[in-house]
Amino acid sequence: MTYLRIHAASIVVGEAALMLCGPNGAGKTTLTLRFIAEGARVLSDDEAWIHPLTTLIHPSERPLVVKQSGLHHFPHYASLATCFEDHGEIVWVIDPRSIRDDLRGVPSPCRAIITLEPGDGPADLRPASQRDTFKKLLQQCMNFPDLGPRAVTLLSRLIQNSVLYELRRGCLEESVELIKEKVLCRISPSTTTIT
């Protein structure tokens, strides 16, 4: 079976998945690690695998890969990481099980999609249109030609079943608080905290 693969991080809060979609350097792994610190489970920090029949997001066995620029937010993970160079950039690889045994989530329905835009200044989270979200997901789709028209149907179903936002990243803590305040309460209302 061919899964739809999107360049996105996915975390699970309660029973719902939240997808963080964006290009390299947008902050997917940094936000994922920050939500892990609050008790979220992870499906992936870089590549969302979406089942073509159920649209559930499935976990990836890939380790977490943190750029040098993001690791300073998480000094307590440095002892768990292995450092190496990738295309001239220093990256840190962390096995999720070294953080928490139950860190890997189970296949979960996507209930929120946040497209990420790097930015300076204060964080800004605003509702996004279905059209804009579709275009951004399509740009980050890693195997669109493999699925052809089925990919369009899958993306449409994913978008219709999710709340949609765009986050212009600023300060990490501001970004996380905005997501908790505006998004997590909508996808997992019974969860007042992530843990």
C-alpha cells in the first residue's frame, strides 16, 4: 500500500493528531520536541505518512533529527543525541524511546493542520483557508505522482476533517502557547493540559 507522504511533523494529543507542515528550517522538529516536553506523543518530526483509505496518520520509525540551531532550546536532550554532519550542517539524532518509552504514537486521525512560516518578531497564529492549506500541503507532498488523482482526494479529506491555521514562527514559547490556546482546545477539548 502506498501512503501519502507529506513533509510535516505530527504529534498526538489525546486521540487526535496535529500536523505541522512546512519546508526545511520552518521549526517542525523544534515544535515537536517542545510538545513532547509537555507530554504529547510523536508520529514523526519530518514526514507524515497518511493511510490512503482511512486518512489516519501513521508513526514513522525515523529518529528525531534536530538541527544545531534548535538543540539549544533542549539542553536536557543533548546527552541522548548522537551528533553528525549532514550536507555541511551539524545535526543531532535522538531515538524517541530514549526520551520516553511511550513517546511513539499510534495511528491517529488528523484534526488540525498548521502550516509553518519562519518569521522574526512575535508569533502569529491565524485561521487558514482550505485553498491556501491545500496549496501548501501539495507543495510539501513527497510522493504526489505515485498516487495521482487519489492524492487530491486524500488531501481534500484531510483538510475537510481538520481545523486549519497558519503560524508565523517567532519566539518558541509564544508559538507553543498560541497553539495550545487556539488549536489544542478545539481538537482535544477534554484535554486541559497535554500530559
